[in-house]
Amino acid sequence: MTPSTAPPIKPLSVRDVMSKPVLTVEITESLWDAWQLLFVSGLRHLVVVDEDGSCLGVLSDRNILADVPAAPEHLQSRTVGDIMSRVPPVRVLPTDAPSVAARLMNESSVEAVPVIDERERLLGIVTESDLVRLLVQ
């Protein structure tokens, strides 16, 4: 056997699989505005931020649909904050392994996690679709 001359394989990080740019919605926005943003963009997840731009969590189309009663006017009277969970948000760093994001998503029963830097600035989002795409590559 001859020694391999191939360079070592660099382990993948969240930075390699995350989606960006990310659409955000403020926690004070109406569910109607959030729904319209999801509909127009064709995306399924919005990162929720406060007035200062700090990441508070992720809002999915399913979160909104689960809150819709018979009347669509309901979405105009409720805010994103009304349906956001009050537990600390699940987040990952860009240097984390994709398996860390997958584990957190599984343990927290969420479909996506925001990617933040050390100063808690939003960099991207990792979704179930991003992880599936990684598996098929």
C-alpha cells in the first residue's frame, strides 16, 4: 500500500449547510404580516427578532396555521409574540457540526434553528431541508 496523497477532508460545519440570507420578522408584527411574508417569499420559516435585531427564535408556517381559527381576521389581531414559545431559543454557531443542529432540532421538536455568531448576530438558518440536502450529496 502506498500512502494517500489526497489532502485531509475538512469536516463540515453549520456554515457549510446553512441557508442565507434569512428573512426576519419582528416579534411585534401581526401574524397576518408574517403569513404574507412567508407566502410571497415561498419560504416556510422566518427568524423572529426583537426591536434591537436580537434573535428570539423561529416562526414556521405550521406555527401560524395551527393558530388560525375559522376567521382570517384573527391573524390581523394577533402578533408573532402571541404564538412564540417563551422558552430560550435554540441556536447554533457557524462552527458547530451539522449534527449539533440536527440533534437540537430533534430534541426541541423544531424544523429549523437560527445560526448566530459570538455576538448573537444572525448569520443564517439551518432547516430540515438543508440537512436532507447534505445527506444526499
